[in-house]
Amino acid sequence: MATKIKSESAEATPLSPSPETWNLRLYIAGMTPRAVAALDNLKKMCEEHLAGRYEIEVVDLLVNPKLAVGDQIIAVPTLVRKLPPPMKKIIGDLANKERVLVGLDLRLR
Amino acid sequence: MTPEGRHRESFNCYQKYAQKRNLAMPLNKKIKNLEKCPTGIRGLDDITKGGLPRGRPTLVCGVTGCGKTLLALEFIVRGIQEFDEPGVFMSFEETSEELAKNVASLGFDLEGLIRSKKLAMDYVHVERSEIEETGEYNLDGLFIRLNIMIEETGAKRVGIDSIEALFAGLPNEAILRSELRRLFQWLKDKGVTTVITGEQGKNELTRHGLEEYVSDCVIFLNHRVVNRVGTRLLRIVKYRGSSHGTNEYPTMIDEHGLSVLPISSLGFDYPVTTKRVSTGIDRLDAMLGGKGYYSGSSVLVSGTAGTGKSSLAVAFVDAACRRGERCLYVAFEEAPAQITRNMASVDFDLNQWTKKDLLRFHAIRSKLCGLEQHLGSMIKLISEFRPSVVVIDPVTNLSAIGSTEEIKAMLTQVIDFCKNKGITALFTSLTEMEQTDMGVSSLMDTWVFLRNVETPSGERNRLLFVLKSRGMAHSSQVREFVLSDSGIQLTDVYVGAGTVLTGSARLIQEAQDKAKTEAQLQDAARRQRELEQEKALVQAQIEALQHKAAVLAEDIESISHYEQSCLEAATRNRAELASARQVD
């Protein structure tokens, strides 16, 4: 089961898919400190750069091991940018913000 | 409890559960000796004396294209097929579909095995350009993927090919190395026997030094090209806890998979028999103690060009087929059809035996593959066809693909193999003089030598003699070897006045001898006639004299009668006279 975290502003307004809704999936293997850190970093970054148009899915591979195969996950934590394409993978606890932004190809808007 | 706490607890429970499962695995094979996991790969179990170390990782490294993936895959598949041990294969280089297609020609049905849940396969794709590294991480994802596969199938064997792809994909080598260490420890804890492949490095066994982590058993595969002939080789570099063959063994990949060809005999203790088989030529049998070759022995027929070695071999084959025994004829020089046609000119019909499948030809150019491959295919053919006679004609062709020692080693293996099976092996060899170039004569039990001799009368004839024949009295005489359209004949050579004459010179001499004997006979007859005549003459004389003697005897008798009668007459007269005188 994946927990979804939507952007706060999107919760208030009705769901009309804007062309640039980002769909990000974070793969973890249990709620280790690293995983928690990754999630925190991710949430902060999304609020900062993608306010209102992101969706974070957290997949715990200990609960759902089979989901690792689909996205070819070997490292944990891994952040996968599912939308918009192309798919991008970022491994690590996302502490290096610059790298994450480059990796996600997030242009500052 | 916080969500984090809940998740942590679930992970701990999972760990405990995993450990429990390990303990539950049967440990009934006790820990005195290292337990081994038989691979099912032909020959490998022999060299490793039982298989790979059970529950430990084995490293298979080598150059590109030498069969590492195949070895790993075959280990898994045969584990399922032959030992009922499910397995898992994690590939970093080829997808499962590609692998399935690649090994379909070997008769491995990967998809079927996956369906029956005995095999689980996963393809891990690590693309450097897709990955951005942004902090600390570990490779739990890999562990998890491996784990679900192992749990699903209850696997006892794992193949990983080839984990070095991770080095290309993941930037942080420190994390990678520590995770690899953890991975192999984890695999050991799981109790699965793992085969890991790695590419050969410049100065080390593997490019990224995997042998640091996987050091229980290391197998090195090599591919060598010598004289434009390629050979695959396997060597066990290291095997902790067990003795193993340390040489480089040739390996072959054929339609059954990988096979390693170790030296087959463990000593000279093959069974021997005193049974004898006919050579196909009566007089040659006579030269060999009266009965022919020993069954199961090795025979060398050597000679210069055109002396009839193949014919001698075919005579042997023909005799064997006539007895209903199967023969395998390995020809390096002539096509079977040509051999059949040529032998028909010496009154051997090989077609009849080929039709009855008593004779099989294996014709192959020696340069086509390496010595080991020849050996392997010969062994395979012999095992399948189970002949009682094997002919290899000629053996000297192999010098194009190997050195003298290598050929001798290969022939040793062939001979040992045949002797263990009680097969009589006949080898023909082209030589210039009374020594085989390859020194193989010491391997042979019987050595028949054919030689051309040029006679002063301007001819070349063939001579045959038995150089050696172990274990039997053999003739030391030289015979003339004659091929004609009524078959092969061995005739006596003419030995007289210190020369050996053969061929037409012999015929001339024989004719001369014959004439001489004739003349002598006639002479004797004539003398006999003469004496008879003389005897008759003397006989006649004797008769004449006897006749005379008889006549004389008659005469004597008649004279005495006359005398007697005269005397009587005179007496009568006197008496008459007297009486007349008295009367007056």
C-alpha cells in the first residue's frame, strides 16, 4: 500500500489535472532514519518548487516487494519521477538538494 | 506507536522470521567435511570432487564468450532437473526472454521451469544515465528482489550474472563494495549455493576485484587460440576446504551444454581379457601367435605413404562386422564414400555393414576444431554407439592442431577410454622410418609396420612385419603384403643368398627355382631310366646264361645217359657173345 501525499493546495481545490502535475514515487525499505530523512527532504523540496502540482507516493518494499521489479529498483531510497516523462531515478536520501533538482530536471518557476 | 515505529517493528519481525526459516533448514548432512553441491555439469563434478561448496558463493570469471553465463545457468537448471533443487537466476545483462531463447537450443526450457515455480528469473537493469546520486543509500532493493525470488521457489541455488554491471551503473564504489560484502554474507546466511560471474580483469582475476568477497571457490574460464584453432579451458584457481584438480581442463560446449574433459583414467586399472580378435587376414593372425590381436588392446599400423595402412584397418573392420560387432571409423583424410569405393577395389564391401549400421563413419578434417573437441566428440560418439572396434585413420593428421605432447596426451585419453570399455582401438600413422613422429608407439600394445621396398628389378613392393606385440609370441618374419582385387594376401618373401626378394623379382626367382627343380626331377628320372635299362640288360644276360646252363645240364645228362646205355649195350653184347661162344 502506498501512501499518497498530495500538495496542500490541491486538497482545497477540486481535482482538475493540470498539465504539469508531477507524480513522484519514493521507494523505501522500511521506515529507517534514512527513509524518513528522504521523505522530509522531498516534501520540503516539493513545497518549495512544485507547490500545488505534485503527488508523492511512498512505496515500502518490505510490504510490497514485487513493486521493485517494475521500476528496476535496486538502491533504497530511490525517488522515481513518473510524470512528466521521461522517467528519472534519483538514489540516496536526497540530502544534496542541488543534485535532486538537477536530477528531477526541475526548472525553477 | 508512531508509524515509523510500526514499520520498524514489522521489519524486525521480518528479520526474525527470516532467521527462523534459516534455522529450520535441514542440517542433517553433518559438518565433518565440507558439503558439496553437485553441479550436474559433465566433468565438473569430477574435478571438484563432488561439486561446488554448498551454501557458499563461487566465483566464475573469465574472458568474454568463454561460457560463464552458461555455466551459471546450467548449474541452476541442472539443479532443478537432476537434483530437484529450485533455483533463482538474477541477470544484469540479458533479459529473461533473451536468456530463454539463447539456451533453448540446449534443451533448457526456462519458461516451463518458471511456470512450474522451480525457477525464478529477474533482469536487473542499471543505467548510469538514468541515475542521479544524491546522498547515502544502500542496496536493499536488490536484496528484496532476490529474497522474494528465493522465498517463492524455495531456492537452494542462486546464479548472479554478472554483478560487475553494478560497478558501471552506480557511482559510489565505497557503498557498492560494502553492500556487496553484505550481499554475499546474506547469501551465505540464507544457505544457498551461489554462482557469481565476473569478467576477467587486466592483472587480477576480475575487473573489479570480486575475488575479495567471493573467495570460497574460484573457477577461471579461458579461451585460447593456438594455430588458429580455438580451445576453451577451465581451471579451478581456488577451492577452500577441499582438494581439487589443479590443471587446466579443456571444455566443450555442445548441444547438451557445457562439459569439462578431465583425464579420464585414474590409474591403469582397467580390466583385461585374454580374448583374441582376428585381424581379418589369416596369415597375420598366424604371425600374431596364431590368433590375432588381444581384444581391448591398442594397435598401431604405421607405414610410409601408400603402403596399405587403411586397407589393413579396413580388413580388421570387415572381420569385426562379419562377427556382428559394431565398428566406428574415424577418418581425418578421406570421405566415407571414397573409403568405401577404394576398399571395394580390394574386395571389401563396406556398404553392407553401413547399411546394417554395424559400421559408422565419423569423417572430419582435423583442422576443424581443437584437439579437445575431437576428443570430446569421439568420446561422445563411442558412448552413444558403443562399438567394439574403433579405427582412427590417420592419427598423424592431428599434428596440424597440436604439439607432440598434446597429441600424445589426447591419444592417451582415447586409449584409456577405449581400454576401460574393452574396445579394440586401431590407429594408422604415416611415418618415414621405423619410428613414429609422435612417440606414441609406447602407448600401443601391437605395432604392425608396413614398408615399401625397391627391388633391383625396378619395382616397389610392400612389406609387412610385426614390430612388437605385447603379451604374445609374434613372428619375426617379414612378409610381402599384396593387395589385389581378390583381397589382401600375405606371402612369404624369398630369402636366399642373403637377399630379400619381393614382387616380380620374387616371381622370377621362384620361376627359376621351379625350373631348376623341374630339371633336377627330369635328371633323376632320366638316370632312373638308364639304370632300369641296364638292369634289364643284366637281367637278360642272366637269363641267357641260365638258359645255357640248362642246355649244358641237359647235355651232361644226355651224355651220361648215352654213356650208360653204351655201357649197357657193351655188357649185353659181351654177354651175348659169351653165350654165343658157349653154345657150340
